[in-house]
Amino acid sequence: MTEYRIEASILIVGDGTSIEDAVVVLDGGVVSYAGPASNAPPTPGAEKVTVPVMMPGMWDAHCHFFGIAQPNLEALATESIMVRSMRVTRDARLALHAGFTSVREVGGLGVYLERAIAEGYVEGPNVYAAGSILSTTGGHGDIHSIPEEWMTGADRIDDLELCDGADEARKAVRRQLRKGAKVIKVCASGGVLSKYDDPQHQQFTHEELVAIVDEAARAERIVAAHCHGKAGIMAAVRAGVKTIEHGTYLDAESASAMSDSGAILVATRFVGAELLSQPPERGLPEFARQKLTETYRRGREAITAALDAGVTIAVGTDILTSDDQWGRNGGELSLLVECGLTPDQAIVAATTVGAMTVGPQAVGSGAIRQGEPGDAIALSADPRAQIEILGDANSVTHVWKGGTLAKSPDQRAGTVTG
């Protein structure tokens, strides 16, 4: 493996600190030195790279490798899983070349994609996947417009799993662990893309949620809970859920409960901005557009409540379609800054907090420090002054994953033509 000596005018560590005139040495897949150039060790055999800015590889803590072409969950039933699987290989490459060296995939084909990446057949980030999304019958992870047996039969849709009652919920967790899931995803409230449920309504009982969290904890997996409404947020926090996804109707009381429990908010602004800007012919059902309009508006207030209560926030896009959203994952940081985070806070949310969202399963802390994995990116400018550059893959000049150079200026950011 090539040893790299990266000389950076600015090193953004990922914990809110930075170092000017810095050197980072990547050797054997890990960071062997990160600090001032004046103290850097000699590296006579290393390949030297000079960059304006270096920072940790980013984390997208909420995305889906569904491989569907339109934002309509019916496609999980009507499109071939083989075609969907092929599409997500492109999505993975685009994420990596956009500077996202790790993703937490909270439902979809990620458990299988992760293996292909690890074996070297597909280029992509480190994938921490949930397997199937767990839902109650009729809940957000149910597709209300198709026959129930398509959701529960022997040939059921692999991306989603219905479970009712504590025993079924516990067994559903075990099924995901059997697939190799690194995190467990549960729908604790209604959602936007599910037709007949209300985002504000709680789904899963306290007993069911406790069973899910308990079973996951015994395997050192944390639980990520889809929650829009306050009732679902409070139920998830009381059950010991570690991350609250979306958190749309978060208020002072529920934000305080999250802060007290140490739960992390993954606000997912990106998907709302993207889908609401698309024309109807792109496939977002009208019922979903109506719900999304309200949840996106309300989500800004939720972030304010979270910041006021000191809730930790992570970056997550909620990208679920195979289209040009992949490769622009970093646009979430700009949206968080619009909602009140500082650029430094947004960068921490995309790095060290990202690693926190998978708990003990994370490899490394998400920072650039000695002994950490060599997951790092170089940028053409300082994102603290121009946060929007993190949403432009062309501004990410270099990407190292595990100490291996995955992108450099002579490689184009992944695009699709034809």
C-alpha cells in the first residue's frame, strides 16, 4: 500500500478544531501522523500531495440504496431487484467521489452492496447497513397500495419487513442481524411516502420498541427510528433509541428528552428540498407531495428546538432514488447552516457525529488523528467560508478511503451520460 504525505494549508480535524500548515501521513491504511508541518516525521518513500484544505471523509448518516428510479415505494414491488441492485453500484461510487467515505444505509440493498464493496467488485464508501426497514402492518414501511401477501409472503420485498407484537419485532431484528446488519431501522411514526398513515401518529407500542432496542443492544447495534411526530419521538427516546431520523415535530419538551438521553437527531433536509423542487412527472405521488410540503416546512423549527436544547445533530440526506442526487450529498450541510448551525458545527455533524450514529460498529471516530483509519478528503477551498462547496463533487479533489487513493484530479467525479 502506498504511503502518502499530504501537506495542507489547512487541516480540519473533524472535532471542531483545525491546524494551519499541516501534514497528514497515511501509512498502512491508517493515519500515522496528523499535525503541524514543523513536527512532521521524515517520510522519504512517501508520495507527496499538496492541497489547500484537508478534512475527514464525510458520513451520510441516513440514505437508502433502494435502486429505484422514482420516489415511489411501489417501485420496490414492481421493479426487478436485480436491476435495482445494479443501479446502486453507481450510487455508491458517486457518494465516494463526492467525499463520503462512509454511509449509514437505513434500509435497502446496502447489506449486499457492502459485501461487494468489501470484496473489491464495486467502488464505494464504507457501508453500515440496516437490512430491511421494520414497520408495523399498515405503517410507514408498508406499501399500502399492494396486496398484503406481497409484504409478508415467502417472496416478500426484501427492503421492508412487517412485524407486530414484541415477539415478532424481536425476531425481525434477528433476521436483520442474520443478513449482516450493522444498525437496526424502525418506523416509530407515520411517514410521507406511505399513503394512508399520518406522519404525526406513533407506530409500534412501547413494548415492541423496547424489544427491538433490547435485541439490537445485545448484538451491540443501535436503533435508528424514523420519527416525524412528537408521540413517536417520545416513544422512541423512552425505549432507548439512539438516533431520531427526521424529528419533524420536535419541540422543547421532546428536544429536552433527546438531549437528556443522548439521542442524536438526523434531520434529513436534503431530500425534502430535492423532491419539492422536482416536477410532478418525476414520480412523487400527490399525497406524498402534500405531506412533504408540511413536514419540510416544520422541520426547520425542529432544528431550532434541537439547537436550543443542545441536541447532537448528524448529517443525513435520505436520498432514496438512483439519480443525480447521489454525488451531491454534501448539500445537506448547506441546508443545516441555513437552519442555524455554524459551518464548523455542520462539518462536525458530517464527520465525528456520523461515526457516533453506528455506535460500536463504527471503524474509527470520524476525525483525522494518529491511529485513525485513513479516510480523508482534500478540497479546493475552505468549506468553513464556503459551505456550499461540500455539495459539489468537483470541489472534492482527492478522496482516500482506508489509506487508498480513490479519487484524484486526473479522475472525473462520476457522471452518467447517454
